[in-house]
Amino acid sequence: MASRLYQWIDQRLKLKPLEQTLLNEPIPGGASWNYVFGSATLFLFCLQALTGMFLMLYYVPATDHAYDTVQYIQQEVWGGWFVRGLHHWGASAVMVAIGLHMLQVFFDGAYKRPREMMWIVGVGLLALMLGFGFTGYLLPWDQNAYWATQVGINMVGAVPFVGDLIVRVLRGGETLGALTLSRFFAIHVAFLPAIIVFGIMLHIFILRRVGPAGPHDEHRAKQGSETFYPRQVYMDAVVMSGAFLLVAALAIMVEFPLADKADPSDHSFVPVPEWYFLFHYQLLKYAPGALGSLATWLLPTLFFTGLLLLPFLDRNTERRPSSRPVMLGVGLGFLVIVFTLLGISLQHLYAIPKQDPSLARGIALVEQFKCQTCHRIHGDGANIAPDLSYVADRRPDRNWHLQHFKDPPSVSPGSFMPKFPLNDQQRNDLTNYMLTLKSG
Amino acid sequence: MEEGLSTPVGNRRSFFVKTTLFLSSLIGISLAIPLLGYVISPALGRRNQDWVSLGKADQLPVDEPQALDYTRTEKDGWQKSQVTKGTWAVKRPDGQITVFSPICPHLGCGYRWNQKDRLFKCPCHGSIYDIEGSVKAGPAPRPLDTLPSKVENGELYVMYQEFKSGLSKKVEL
């Protein structure tokens, strides 16, 4: 049935030559698992486009509704948490795929003549994908989204002369707010997709005009070529399925709950950028004062300029890795720095302090006595009494807390905090918890 | 086929082709099911209906229809809003309370109680009902729609519903 339909269409549209071009593309040296990364990237990008379109069914890009609509997708729409999970983890997966794709091209020297243009367009695609990541992060309008974007935009402000202007244009005004959200949304779902589709087409067009690089090993290259279909397609399909299963498993198993709704007045919140920006975030901690502004914008600019010019900076025509020790050394050095910074950063972020039982009891008491009716702790609770997020920075003294819980006004004159009916152990547990609330 | 260009044949070829087809259908199906459910689930959801209080039942005067309003939070997808709805409550001499939907069953206008004639009159197309809700005159196809109501601990509760207009039978929306 399907083949008869195809014949009917083919008789009219003459698809056979097109089919030949698409499927019988010669792969020099034969199909290989080395060549799957580009297809995997394209597949994951399409997955992002698909899940993104579906998220738009319910999402509203306005500051008073964005958070509620994402909450609605996450909690009420059937399968909504899964679609959002796919989009969230897919974003990370596509970054990993791009990284692997670039590493393979770099290692195989496939960016060299005559494929310089393909590399340059590819670097452009990387920048666009980072743009997707950055603009998409703001859209849920939770605390993390708001404050991470605040930091990200301010980093652009370090650029000399035009920094302020760019920051204003990005925010759509003086402060991050309604106009920022709607322009980030428009960039994320309309402008970037429109540009990247052309970029991807150009990337693939150049590939088809120049042809795949094939193996750097001349012996293997001489073995002749193999058609793209069916063996390379099969390898691509296996890797795509693997990538899909991985993203789906992460979406199912690792929850990605929203933080609290964005609260511009809450300065106690510590935002965390996406992991693919983390190494740069960590780097900024080591660059004090005047060096800081250079690290915020000069290093990324140098990095992208270096990437774009790589085919021209690297004059060595040799593709075999063993003949390119300097280039591989530079690449390896870059990877070591990036992963070390990422590792340190992750260690800081996810260092889970061992919790002693007294601490757990202290936390339970805060629940039980509803301390957050008046106090706020890391964004949770009302802002009536002092914020306790970093109370131990201000009050490191154990005896002060013990006395304070016994009789608040005795150490904090004029305090309207009630005397709660606490016994000695409960006062001790609460104090232990209070002393952990510090920034260092 | 070009010089030096090879391609798998026979069993090997069909293995690659079939595996590719199988894997792509696997991805397609595992995406299609959640995405389809994601699109249609809100369409199938019913509005949640609860009993809402209209006030003390014993404060209703006998044989004097009262327009009773109530305000409740309604969910429209992700949007929550305060909605005010009206009803007509009638207490008969035997103590039985009937609560009518405030919408004329003819074409959906709001009708009123005419104290002088002791009739419910719809200003749009002239439908007229008596205190029991039966049609006395005009184009109305059916009596006034009654709403489910109950009295608990002296409070009058009602469950708000809307019905299709223009039909001779009462069909819930």
C-alpha cells in the first residue's frame, strides 16, 4: 500500500534521483560510529523544537502568569511533567551532543581545508544554541530563572562602551521585568528558531557540497566508500534511540521542580546557572577586581574568536592526531581547565553537609511552630520578621539563640516574637538549625 | 553505483533497514502517546462542582422569590478567578426550597421576578413563568431550570449548573 502510494507520487514528482542523492551519499572509508554525533545533535534539536511547541500550548509569557502556567503544565496537564522534563533534559543533552560532535571534528582535523566554512557555521550554531539555553532559562519565571538571568545580563554589562546599552536592550528597559520576559520568549521561540533553521540547512548544504571528511587514517580511507543508507543511517538511529531513552529516563526519574515564583525583592536567593555555563561562573570567582570584567566578557569573546579562526590559525594540513601534538595539546588543555572548573563548581553546589538528627528535629520544629508565618528562609515564608536565610552570619553565638528562644525581648528589645512553649532540647535543636544558616 | 562505492546487501541490508524502522517507530510512539494525552487531557476535564452556601435557609421569606448571589473561586485552566453567580431561591409555604438557575431556558437572558403580577418575566422575548417555574406565556420551550440544592445545619447549599437553551428538555452543558 505504502509502496504503491510512493510509486504514484514518484511517477509525478520523479523522486528517484532525489532519493539517490539523499541515501547514496558516499561515506569515505565506510560507515562509522564516529560520525553519529552530528545526527544525534540534529535529532535532539528536533526533539527540543517538538517539545517546545507543545509547551507553548499552555505557557503564557507574562510575569503575572508565566509561573502559574508552568506550574499548571508540571502538575495538572496529563503528561505535562514529562514533556517539560524532556525539554529540560533535552537542552542539556543537545549541549553534550554538540560538545562530542565538536570534539570528534577537532580530533579528526575535519575542520581543515576544504571544510573551513562548515566549521565556522558550526561555531555560529553553537552560539545560537547557547542563546536558546540562556533565553529559555528565564521563561519559567521562578527565583532561579530571575536571578540567574539577572547575573547573566549583568555580565554583558562589563563589555566596555556598549555594555550598558546592550544590557538595556536585553532587558527592554532599566530593570528585568515584563518586557524582558516577553522579548526573551520571542527570541527563544521565534527569532532564534528562524535563524538556526537556516544555519542548520547551510551546515548540511556545505557538508553535501564538500563531502564528509572521512577517516584521518589514510589506510582506512583507501578502502573505498560506502553508501550513507542503510548502515550509517542504522548507526545514527541506534544512537538517536539511545539519546532519546536517556533523556526520557532523566525526565521520568529526576524531578526538576520549580523554585519559588520570582521575587525581585528577595536578595537572599543564590541562583545557579545551567551546568554548561557553570565553568565560566566558577572562573569568575578567581578573577578579582579589574581582572573580573575581563574574565566576564573578554575570555568568552577570545574563545569564540579563536574557535571561528581555528581553521586559519592551524596551518598544519596534516589530519592525523599523531602529527598535530600542539593543536591536540591546546584542545586537551582547554578541556582540562573547563572540566576542573566544572568539577569544583559542582562540588561547591552539591556538597551535601551531613545532617545530624538534632538538625532534622530543628527543621521539623520550624515546620511545627510555623516560623515561616513571619520569617523567611531561602525564599520560603513571609517577610514580616527578619529573614533567617543567613542568620548565623549575624548571630553566631549559641547562647544568644538559646536565650532568644527562651525569652525573645530579653536579647532583642522590642521584639514581637512570641514566647513559644519550648523545652530545653527543642531550644537546643532549633539553635543547632539556626547556626547552620550561614552563607560560607 | 559509482566506482569504489559499496553498500550492504541481502540479510545484512535488511537487518539495518528493519532495525532503523523499528527504532524510529519506537521513538515516534513513545513521543506520540504522551504528547497526544498532553494535548487532549484538559479538553476532557469536567468543571469541578461543589456545593456552595447561599446563606441561612430560615431567613428566606415564604412565597417571595429572592435573588441570591454567591462568589467562588473558579479555575479556568491555569487561571483562577473570583466569579459571582446569581440564583433565584423560592421558599414554599410547606418549607420546601427550590433554587432556579437565573438563565431563561428560551435563549439565555436573565429573567426577573415581577412582584406586582407575582410572575417571573423575561425581558428579552417575553417568556413568563409562575412561582413554581412553569411556563405561563411566551416562547419558552420548558419550565425554569432547577438547580440541585440542599439544607444542611440551617444553611442552604446549591450546586451551580448551566443548561443548553432552546431545548424542550433540560440538558446540562
